[in-house]
Amino acid sequence: MDDFTDITYKVDNGLAWITINRPERYNSFRARTVDELVKAFKQAWNSNEVGVICLTGAGEKAFCTGGDQKQRAETGDYGPSDSGLFEIDALHHVIRDVPKPVIAAVNGFAIGGGHVLHVLCDLTIAADTAVFGQNGPRVGSFDAGFGTGYLARILGEKRAREVWFLCRRYTAAQMENWGLVNKVVPAADLHAEVRAWADEILALSPTALKVLKQSFNTDTEQFASVGQMAYSHLKIFGESAEAQEGIKAFNEKRKPDFSTFRGN
């Protein structure tokens, strides 16, 4: 835990706080960030001092804005990792599989891959300043699997397709109304609200909570295999001229021109 550079991990009275600590990059993740998040979740999984886990972002601007597109533009990938692989699929699985409730404390932008992370958490508490949305089609990326199929289970097909096909930005109040956020509170009260929810959960049977979480997951586990196929295609697609236009436009702060690719 002392070797973490991209996240912080601390335990306070049964609640593990896992914080993405890259505020200068709007808490976007590179490969190292993902490796550290997986390790932190496994540490919380193994610890008998932890009954609830909270995932959040450092600072006031962002929860997580997905993959670090600056890193992607600089090196063509998300940087080095422990295994040599970009372990985002492992992160998605550990959030779902850890047998303890996971609360997303959304303190700012939850965009792209960061939006998917909060969707995967068991509960979401958001600051009234939080902003939600997808970004993949803007930057030559996508998340087919939990990011789409599971999202549709929560929002319904029409709303989920709107989120992905329009890439709009949504307020915390809108997401609470749609059922994607459990509660919205003033930004200054976010951590206290997470603490209050965690304390209620910590009074309950951990074995009962574990089995309940596993039961909830069973109904949507098929999206894991869909996601794995999508990642295979995403790697190939990421090297295409179309995807490169998205990355280049993002880093040049202009609108991408995908018009030449519509007939493919």
C-alpha cells in the first residue's frame, strides 16, 4: 500500500476509502492506476477490518474521467502495467466480485470509463455538483458489456442508448431521477453521507450481504463475456484511422471529423 502513487487507501472504522489521486488529470486512469485500484480492492476484500468500501476521486472536480487520453496520445496505450496488460476488465470484476458493498462517492465528473466504474458500484451517492455521461464515441472508444448491457438493466434501453449515442452531460438530480444515483447531497456533505450509509451497512450480517451481492450479480454475469469480446475488438479498433481521429481531436481540443468513416 505504501507504493501507491496514483491512488490512496485508508480504513476508518470498517470503511475502506479508495481514492483515485490524479486530480491534475481529472482522476483519469492509466494502466498503473488500474493496477493499484485492483490491489486496493483485493486488500479491502481480504481485510477483516473492512465491511464497506467507498470509491471516490481526489479534489472537487472529478470522480473519474475514464482512460487517460493524453497518455494514450503520447504512447499509443495507457502506459506500463505489472502484467503487461491493461487490467480494466480485472478492475470491473473485482468491484463486482468483492463480497462487500461498494459505494461510489461521486464528487465531480463521472465521465467515460469513470462513469462505468460508478455504474458497477453497488450504490452511488453523488454531490449536487456531480456530472455524469459517456465519452467513448467522441474519442474512438466504447464499452460493450457492463458499460452498456448492465447500464440498460438499470436505466432501461431507451435511456441507456441515449447516454451512449448522444454523449450528453447529465446532472446528479437527473441521474437520481433516472435511478442511477441513490442519493444526492451538497458537496460538503458527501463524505459524511457515505459514512452514515456505511455505518448502517456495518450493523448488518456480512455473510448475508455477501450472498445477497452474489445473488444480484448472477442475473447480469453474462455481460462479462460480452465485455471480453468487446475488449478484443477495441484493441484492433484503437489502432484504426477512425479511432486515431477521435484521440487526436480530443487532445487538440476540437470536434472530431468522423464523416469519412460512415460507409464502413
